[in-house]
Amino acid sequence: MIKVIENFRQQLAVEKAEYQKLLETDPAFQGGHITQQSELDISHKTVLYLEGVSVSFDGFKALNDLSLYIDDGELRCIIGPNGAGKTTMMDVITGKTRPDTGRVFFGQTMDLTQMVEHEIATAGIGRKFQKPTIFPEHTVWGNLELAMKTDKGVWHSLTTVLTAEQRDRIEEVLTIIGLQEHRYIKADLLSHGQKQWLEIGMLLIQDPRVLLVDEPVAGMTHQEMDKTAELLTSLAGKHSVVVVEHDMDFVRSIANQVTVLHEGSVLAEGTMEEIQNNQKVIEVYLGE
Amino acid sequence: MIFNRFFPQFMQNDKGGKILLSLLATLVLIIVIFNRLIPESSALHIPTYMVTLLGKYLCLALLAIALDLVWGYCGILSLGHAAFFALGGYAMGMYLMRQIGDRGVYGNAELPDFMVFLNWQELPWYWFGFDNFAFAALMILLVPGLLAYVFGWLAFRSRVTGVYLSIMTQALTYALMLAFFRNEMGFGGNNGLTDFKDILGFSLQSDTTRIVIFSLSALALAAGYIASRYIVESKLGKTVIAIRDAEHRTRFIGYKVEDYKLWIFVFSALLAGVAGALYVPQVGIINPGEFSPLNSIELAIWVAIGGRGTLFGAVVGALLVNYAKTYFTGVLPEFWLFALGTLFIVSTLYLPKGLVGIFQRHKKEPENTPKPIPPKSQSQELAQ
């Protein structure tokens, strides 16, 4: 009997060693993520994983062992002084920059480091740039039409026409971003704030799971800022919204969960109140 | 309007295009009437050399449309587009060479004159099949298209843009020119391909053949224009404009930018190839000079002077500049390059939208931005 148990133990030890080896060598087993690029799996409630991500440019560490988790449907603000790595973080998530080390996963299964920009966008991560970037020569309607979630292959684009459902969807988004009146205006002629909204609308119409929004209220009036805050909070729940922002008043008005970046890694995380009372944060950022 | 009946729906707002196509149809009619039906003795008779000259211009106009597609709409300034034109021309030239048969200077039915002259014993493998017009026609599309595909695939995938891409296209056409200059290449070297006799059994010297080729050039230009207009009005065209104005944005809303650039680049090369193939039987020669980088630069000047991103602007530019070139090189040969330079400087400084920009500026604003068909909501449609 003892011998049987002993044998069993030995067998277990062997299996454990094998599993350990597999964990270390096979990337598919790393960190519990199994790579499967086709489907978004958010069974663990976390939609975006950044684990130990480092990026350096010519020796300068823009991101330094950054780990960050975004839950499905949450609204997260990311703040930090200039050069803290906020924009680089977005670049890493959207495939513009490849991390030197670390893992970036969308849901449980999609390894973002193995995908290129348009694949990541199609998978469901939308991004708004710091400077409002829209298509100046197209109308507001045209901008939304181009951004709409549909087959984006060349041959499809050559022959496609808008369906009634798609027209309704564009109308719907126009209402959300409050640009119904301006639908046939060339986007170039919109005011700065309207361009920001149009760009947010272009993200929305892609129907993304995650919206990355870089400085949405830069250059906005207070009124426009309030409207933007309302818009972003209304989006949370259905989408996860990650907002990078400098304006503390704005962050205070929308955020429940705030992450502070400093020198490429997370300095503190918590509610706005906790952050404001955090000694380290006060030293590097708020105290200035 | 009755006028509108002859144009496809996607061209309803394209005033310039309607004028262009109507003028083309009128031109062909006038030429046929005044060349064929009015006797040569009459003062109203249009001589055949004029017909050929006009046909040449129409081919160049088609080439200008090809460049406008990639430059005006997609922002890719190709300074090597004449290479695709020349390749289409060579493919046609090879067919015409094979048509000569044993009527060459050396009377060799198997080999073109220049090969006999170089003491070649047999036809190189890449000349096989060019006896057949269908095969040659296929090559007219395939060769420029394939080169554009390979070049574009490499360049766009590596995200080469702007000036760097322009320099690479310039290098491409220069390299091809040097290669075609070599006798060993088997394309007639310095002299190129010439001394053509027949096309599909019809003599190239006969007036009827010339009129037919002229009409085909007009038809090709019209078809090229309509196809290009369809493309730029489609969602593909809108995407291409989006790429020109904000490439990153386009990428980040999920478009594979490389695919779009490659598609439009290859299509443009096909147009250029067809233009070259129609050009060669009318001028009667194709030589490596057509690959000269200068040709491609001149082509960019036509488009800039006419007006980028309008398609008909490119046609206007190509026709005007080439007419001026023929005129000035006849009257004041040494003056032409100065005139071209001045024209380019003036149009860059004062006419950023080219000649057609002058007319568009005087238009009223609402006309300038045609409103799309008002959206019908689903519920409204159901109610009807």
C-alpha cells in the first residue's frame, strides 16, 4: 500500500515538473492565457491585461515593468506628469509600438503583441488621438460612414452601399455626439470641440469593447468639457473607457477609478479621494 | 435633363466629367466627318497627321488620369509612372514587331531586324507568344500590373511614404531605362522597336486604321475616366482620400492601409499600360527614352497644372501642356523648357488647385459641396 502511494507521489512529481517546464517554455501557457486570436473571452471580467510591460527608446525607459488591468465596462482615468508613459501605453495596446518585454492581452485569449493596428481595431479596441484626427475632406456623415463597423476589405469597399440599418446607426451616433445639425458639413470646418466629439463618435460607431481616449478635453471650453464628461460617463458600462487626461477637474468629475503613472510604471491606484491623499502621489504630481 | 440621361448615376454631380465626355464624343465625330467625309482638296479637311497627334494627346491624358488617381486621391507621388506606360508600350511594340514578319530590312521571317543585326540565332523565350494579339493584350495589362504589384507590395508593406517613395519610383524607372538601353536585353537597345507595318492585318499607314486607333484612344480615355470616377466615388475612393489626409486614423479604425494603396497603385499602373499600348502604334516607335525620369516628372507637372484630385483636371493639364509643347517646340524650340518651368512655378504659386481650380472657385459654395442623398431611416422605409 505504502509502495503504491509512493509510486503515485513520484508520478505526480514528474507530471508537475513537466507542467512547470511547459509553463516556462510554451508561450501559449504563459500566465494562464491561451492564445486564440479569433474570439474575445472576458470570462474573468478583465478586458485588458498589461503585465510587466517595458518599452525603451534609445535607452530611455518609456514604460518600466508596467502592470495594469482594465475591467469590462469600467471607466478608468489615467493621470501622470508629462513623460510618465501614458501615450506610449496606448501605443502598446493599439499595436503602434511593440513592447520589449511583457504581455498585453485583450480578454483571456487575444495576444495584442502578435497583432497589427487594423486587426486590433477590428477586434474591438478603438483609440482617440491626443490631437483630434478626423478626415478633413469628408463630411461628418462621411467620417462616420468610414469608421462604421463593417467589412473593411478593399473589394468589399469598392461595391458596398449603405444599408438602412447602417444609416440608422449613423443617425444614432450623430445624436449621441450632438452633431445632427452638421452632418453634411465638411469635417474640417467643425470647431475644435466638435472635432473631438466627431472622433469619439468615430470610435463609437466601430462598436468597440474598449475605448482609449487620449486627452479628450484639451482645448475645450468649460461647457464643452461638461458635455464630454457626460458623454464619456454614459458610455461606460457598455464599453470599457480608458481616459488619459491632464485636467484634474475633469478627471475628478468623471472618474471613480484612477491610476497614476510615473516614470513608466504604476505609482498608485484607487478612487480619486484615495489618490488625492496618497503621499507619494502628492510628492510627484499633485503637490506641484 | 436629356443630357443627364447618358451618364451613370454616380456621375450625376460630376459636371467636369460630363463636359469632358461630351467633348470627347464630339471630337471623335468631328474628326471622323472632317477627315473621312470631306475631300482632301477642301480647306475644312482635317489631315491624318492631326488625327494621330490628337490620338497621342488622348493617350497621354489617360496616363495623367492614372497618376491623378494615386497622387491626387491617395497622396502617393509616383515619379516613375511613365515606366508602366512604357512597359505597356513595349508589349504592344513587341506584337507589332512580330507582325512585320519577313518584310524587314533583312527579310528574316523568324527574327526582328535588330536581332539579325546582333547575330542572334533564335528568338529569346520572352518573345514567344507575341505573334498572338490576345497574348500581347494580356501582357499589356499583366506586365505593368505585376511590376506595380511587386513594387507596391514591398514599398507599402514597409510603410515607405512621401519623398522616399517618390525617389524610389524615380529609381525604378531609371533602372528600367538603363536595362532597356542594353542590347543584350533583347528589346532593341538604344533604338527600341520601330518600323511597324500592320496591326491585326491592317496597315498602320492607312487613314482608316489611324482613325480607328484614334477612336479607340478616345474610348479608352472615356472608359478610364468613368472607371476612375466610379472608384473615387465608391467607399474605396473615400477610404483612399482618408488615407491621404490621415493615414494613422484610417489604420486605427481598422483599415489595412497597405491593401488600399496597393490596389489603387496597381489599377493606376494598368491604366498607364493601356495608355502606352495605344500610344505606340500612333507614334510608330517605342524606345528606352520613354522610361526617362524626366518623362515621369513632366507627367506630374501636367497633373499639377491641370488640378489634382479632380480627374478631369489631369486631362485638361495633359492636353494643354502637350499642345503647348508641340506648338512651342515648333516655333521656339529653345523656349519650351523655360515656358514649362514658368508654367509650373505660376501654377504652384497662384493656382494650388490647378487650372480647373479657377472655375471651381467662382462657383457658389452650396453647389461646391453636393449633398448626399438624405438618409432614410429604417422606420420610414418600413412605413412606406
